[in-house]
Amino acid sequence: MRAVLVSILALVGCKSTPPAPAHDDAPVVHDAAVDAGPTFTCPGTPTSGSTVGVRKIGAVTGSATLATSPPNDHRLFVLGQQGVIWIFEGEVLRATPFLDISADAGGAVEAGGELGLLGLAFHPQFATNHQFFVFYTRLNPTRPPDVNYLDVVVRYTTSATDPNVADPSSATTILSIPDFASNHNGGMIEFGSDGMLYVGTGDGGSGGDPARNGQNRHALLGKILRLDVDHPSGANAYGIPVDNPYASGVDGAPEVWMYGLRNPWRWSFDRATGDLWIGDVGQSLTEEIDVLFAGQQAGKNLGWSAYEGSTCCQLASDKCQQGGNYQPCDPTGMTAPLDQRTHADNWHAIIGGQVYRGTRFSDLVGWYFYTDNTKHQLVKARLRPDRSLEIVDLPAPVPTGWPTSPAAIHADACGELYLTTTTGAVYAIEAAP
Ligand SMILES: [Ca+2]
């Protein structure tokens, strides 16, 4: 159990109450030509300078677990962990939520600690098919022993009359994974440039990977999964891409893309290269950043729970808190982290981010930004030609307005980065000379 992450990610104030609609929420009729929109443009005059700061643009209720955008869309969607998705437009919070599936709205989201609404990804053709996907945790209605929760991916569409409001009745469950503990739920989802939906799952939780899911390729927990949501097949609401490494189901579950993850809380693709950057939260010794290069991701093993970071659990001082029955440590074929931070240095729950590909700050382009739920150190890193990492800890003390507990760093449609916090604040990451 990662008490630190549980306690810090826990919401203050809990339930949200949607305010009354504002006057600017008049319904808009969907029209393909309108939805495609005018030519999408991002800010065109970049500012030079590499002094990084944060600027608060607003806040939502509860913990803000992610900020993201549909492709070619200037709106910023912010996830409230309790089950509400909000829209900022021109840095102004719309009064009416996009979607409210919090329990107090009659929804299914079970929130608190590491539970809740954790992921949102817009379909690459969202402008015309209006589909988006959420990842959240819910109670398992049948409640068999030790399977209290379900980690679910659900597809929604926007309202037929208003693109700023989702249609709750459109909910279609795509994937539902039984989960035995409240922590380590992963929750990040993104579409790759290949049009496939990637889904990050934690090892199930408790501590020390008691079910040994990390190295079990037949388990859906402790993985990055890859689904074809446009071509459902058989009994599933999704298809299996033929180039998934275990598509046949013989050597692993057909859905599995990568394995050996503990709790990939926040991760993202570099939209320029296709490289996958993962912040995998550690047990009691090591927080890690993993970079999986484009074209070299299928079937990769990140090590947990044979390893924590690059340390063999059998040889670790705390044995990764596994209580015996250790798994063999064989580095063959294992992908080691490119950055490791120790709990001794007060890193306790790494917050993965994204590579900056925006147009506003020229000196940030190509740098990956990440932080930690406890340490609050903002870090930038980029790949050298030899694929090692150049890592720069940004100067302390942290910038004015720095939040107490970061929850996510993620990009909008223009590639600009936003940091969200466990108290609902939304910050733009910016740079100056
Ligand atoms: Ca869990």
C-alpha cells in the first residue's frame, strides 16, 4: 500500500455540485462542416527563454486528474476525480460540466484515494464521430471475495445538439477488469498515431504485487493494453490488432502490449516521434521514468515485480515488500528505466508528463516535463542521440504559485502543457527569458 499517494491524492471536500447552466450554453446543432471547424491554428509567435514557471488559469472541484483536448480543438477538458469532466474555453471555465458520472449525480464512479475518474481520450475522428473514452473505477456489483472493484473503459458520444455536453445515455462499456484493491489502478488512456487505444493498468494494488500480475502476461493488470475500438470482434466491444505481441493468446493475453508495470499513473506519447514516456510509480525505493521508442514497444517488459526500477527485488533491502516467493531476476529482454528517483530523496509517487510540442515557447520544444506527488520537483529531460536522457532538475525553490500536490502534466491540442493538482488547480507551464 502506498499510503503517501493514497493520502495525497485523496480529495478534500469530495462531492461536486454542478452549477446552473450559463447563458452561453445555448444548444448548437451538429453539422459536419461546422464540426470540422475552420482551419485549426495554434499560437504563431514563439517566445524564447528557458526559465520555466507555472500560471494558474483556473480550478475545478476536487482533484484534477488530467487536462487534455480533442485533436484540432481549442477547448481544454479537465477531469475531476469524483467523476466530472469540465471544459475551459479561452481559459474560462464553462459553467456546465461536459459530463458528470459522479456517484452523487447518479453515476457509477467510485472515487477517493487512487479511485475515481482517471483517464480521458478523444477518438482521432472526434470532430466527426463525437466519440470519447473514459477510464474510471467503479464498485463491482457482484462483490465476490477480494474483487471489490472494476477498472472500466467506457465510450461516450457528445450530445446530438450541444458539443459542449456529453450524452450520458450513450455510455458503452468497452473493457471491464476486475480489481482486488483500491490502489494501483493506472487509469491513463491515449490513442496512438496508429489509431489504437492504449490503456494503462496498475498491478491491482495492495503492496508488493501480491497477485504477481506484473510478470503474468495473461493478466490484464500491470500492463499497457492496446485495443482497436473501431472494429469490435467476437464477444468483445473491441478488436485485437493483429500485430499485438500476444494476439494469438498463447503467450499472453491478446490485449497486452507491454508488461511489468506497477502503477503507470500518467504517461503519454510524444506526438512528434511516437515514443512512449511512462512515469511508473514505485513501491518503497524507486520512482521511474521509462521511454519506449516508437517501433520498439510491442512485448516490452518493464520489470515489475521482479524488479523495482533496475534493482532486483530479491536483492533489495525491503525485497519490494513481497513477503517471499520472489520472482527470478533475469535482465534479458527487460527495459530499464532512463531516470530513477529514490524515496530517500523524498520522491514517492512520480507524476509522468509529456514532451512539449507547443508553439508558444521555442526553448521547451522536445523536452519532457515530469514531477512527483511528494517531492514537487519539476524536471525536464530529453533524449540524446545515443538515447540516453539529458536530465535537468529545474531550479528550487519552485516557482511562485507552485501547487502543493501535482496530479498530472499533459498537453492540449496545440501541445501546450498543463499541470493539474490534487486540489483541482489547473496551471499552464510557460517559459520566459
Ligand atoms: Ca486496484
